[in-house]
Amino acid sequence: MMNEQEAKDILEQLRNGTQQKVLISKDDFMCFRAQLVLQKDREAFVGTADKGGSVTYVYTPQPEEGQSH
């Protein structure tokens, strides 16, 4: 089972690009989600549900408000 620090580490790896995507099992989902919702940039973490209850997450940074496109 995933712990709080492992979830934080995974989020940081997605954020900094050392991981392009990560598969979170249904057993680890609640622990991972508890950390995900605390992130300032949580909307940049996009999850896709897979068969069997696992979720694949990727990080897609959002343009900051006021930033020109």
C-alpha cells in the first residue's frame, strides 16, 4: 500500500517530468487522491480510469492567469 510520502513523491515526479505518466492501483487511489487534492496545481494532474479500477495520471500544466498565449 502506498503511503503519504510515496504519493507526494509521485506527484512531484509527474510535475518535474521525471515520470511522464503513472498508474495508480485501486488499492492506492484513496491515499494518492488525498495528496492530489492538496496540490495548488491539482487541475494539471489528469487521470484516466482503466479497467479494474486503476487510474493512469499525467501532468498537463495549465497556462497561468494573465500569461500571454
